[in-house]
Amino acid sequence: MKKVLKVIGKILLGILILILAVVIIHTACTGVAQIILRSYIKSYEPVAYDKQLVPEMGKEGFYTITSDKDIKIMQLNDLHIGGGLATLKKDKKTVYEVATMISQEKPDLVILNGDSIFAVPDVMFRGGGTLNNKMVSQEVALIFESLQCYYTIAFGNHDTEAFDYTNRAKLGQMYMNEKYEYCIFNSDFDGYGVTNQCILLKNTKGDITKPLFVIDSNDYIDNSIASSINWRYDVIHDEQAEWVKDTLATLKPDSKSLFFFHIPIGEFETAYRELAKNDFRDTENTKYIEGVWDEQVDPNMGGRIWYGGCCQTDKDPNDVDNFFEILGPDGIDAIDACFFGHDHVNNAVVEYRGVTLGYGYSLDNTAYAGIAGYGLQRGAMVITVKPDGTWSQVHKNAYTDYGCDTDAFIHVNLDDYLYPDFAPANK
């Protein structure tokens, strides 16, 4: 019996030593990847602005950008920086794409619209292999600090996962650190969610030309790994919408607001179903603007719209949250447009009951299998706000519009779509 126990003890000790060795090697590899990636990020020169607009904290207590000329906002979705050795080449590719686009576009503000990082295991999830989401988020911040481009952030579902080290509140505090000179993120609402922020665009007379709201669309219905794996997405909560309502009641702007958040609201799914049933021709409630539609889709099934609360099959998409009801045409009628990400190949834009709802392009090189090799659905959304408060939006492709090299790091295919059913329709 003693011999058996001795053998078992040696086996357990061997397993423990093996686990320890794996942890040490993995930590060392992650450290090496960090050094290489950060050095690569720092190799880029600051953006050559002619006259850079500097956001300042306004008298209302919100960051304010003041100009009598057009103000340009670049929305970047789903960077999915992995931050480990397993994603090093793809992370460098993403940094290259971001730096190239920003250096050419020279936006006045970049809004990182969720899932900027992908601090998940490399096995199964195709992540960087580290769970240190704060460390990877610091690399994201370093990109924009090195480029000296002003930016703010909305969290997505992957910015804080159940198995990550840093929770949402602490990650938000990291972005508010004074050492980040070009980050204008400020947690303006001390309630549900973290990345709830109001940014004001003004003219030199002090008039608010356009309010911007960055909203935390939250992550999952609970903190379990099961909810993460099974895509049980949370929604924008009522208190967040009520905060926006109260803020606008105080500000009394002359124009409606633009909203930026990661996971779409259910009304986008409703709009899709209406268009699908009408062969993608406009209806009384909906209008097709641009983007990806599968015209062969079963109208009863809807499309590939991963909206908040999409696993609540017992509810109509419009009923999973009250964001649209409080702030939309039946509420205070304060929404001009909502811009979101989350689906990395969808760039559909519609108008629903007079409100523009639009996906931006993504820059994911990691999460979707094979996506790094396809370029036709990748890039940025650029929103231009004019001095009178009117605005326009356009998708810009990283390769065809900004000239990213199709052979940098990984060869990129510009002849085919990753998911042909979601290629831009010729309307």
C-alpha cells in the first residue's frame, strides 16, 4: 500500500511540476509578445494634423469639442487585440491597419465601439492566451497615445469576460488615468454599466451643435462562463436611458443625438424582418440605406443580427429593452442615429421610424476564423458632423480606401467576401 501511495505521490508531483512549467513558459511567451507588440506600436509616428482640435471639459461637466467647421469622428469596432504570442502577428496587423487609417483620415475623435480586446484562451477561442484584460487594454491605449489622436471607448462583451482578471469598473478607471493624455473617456453616469459618457460638439458661440452619447451595452446576463459561451447578451438598462433623458432635459440641445454602443438594440432585428418580408424594399417604418443583406434569407428567421437580449426567445426584439421606447420617437424623440459593432462582417445601415441604425466595419483579425485573410468587409465608419448639426456617415475600407497593404503580415483577399451571404447588396 505504501508503494502505491508513493507512486501516486510521484505522479501528482510530476503533474504539478508539469503544470508549473507550462505556466512559466506561457507567462514568459506572453511577456515576450508584449515587448514585441508594444515596441511595434511605438514605432509609428504621431498623426500629422494641420490643426488638431483639443477636447476640453466644458462648463456642463462633459468633454466638449468646439469648432465652426466640420468635426470628423471615426468609429472603430472589434479590434480584438489578443495580447499574446498566439495572436502576435494578427495583433500587429490590426495595429498597422488602425495606424494607417487614422494617419490618413486624421479624425478629430476616435470612438472605440467595443471589443477592443480579446483576452481569452487561445484554445477554442482563438485568443491571445492571456486572461489579463487590463494589460491588453493598455496596449490598445498605447496605440492612440503613440498616434497622439484623441479617443474614447465603449466596452463590448469581450472587454471583460468571466475569466478575465479585471472587472468592468476597474477597467474603466484605467482608461481615466491621467497618464493617458489623449483619452477623453469619462464615466459620466454612476449607475448601471461603466462606459456611459456624454460628449458635446459646440460652435465658438457656445451653442451645442450635436450631443454624442457613448453607452455601455453591457456584456452578458450574468457573470458565468456559460453565458459567455452561449452568447446570452445583456441589454442597455432603463436607468441608462433615463440618465440620457435627464441629461438632455438639462442641456436642451437644438438637435437630436448620435449614440455609440457595441451590441445593437432589438429594433434593428425588427427593421431587418420588415425589409426581408418586403423583398428589401422600403416599408412604412423602414428604409434601406446601405450594406449587407442576404436576399435569400427566410423572412421568418430574420438575419444575422446579434442584438442585445437575442437569447430571450420568448420576447419580441423590440421588447427586450426600453432604450428606443424612452429615447426614440414614442419617447422624447432624441435619437438621430445609433452606431454599433459586434458582428464583424456586417455593415448594414437602415432607417427605422426615422432613426438611423447602422453597423460599422470591424478590424477583427482573430475572433472569426479566417477573417484576417479577407478585406472587403473591414475598415471604419466615418461620421462627419457639420456646424449646423447635420451629419453624414460613410464606410471606408482599410484596403481599397486607405491603401493598407494586402500583403502586410497576412495576405488579404479582396476578390471574395468571408461570408458571401452578407456581401454588400447592389441597391
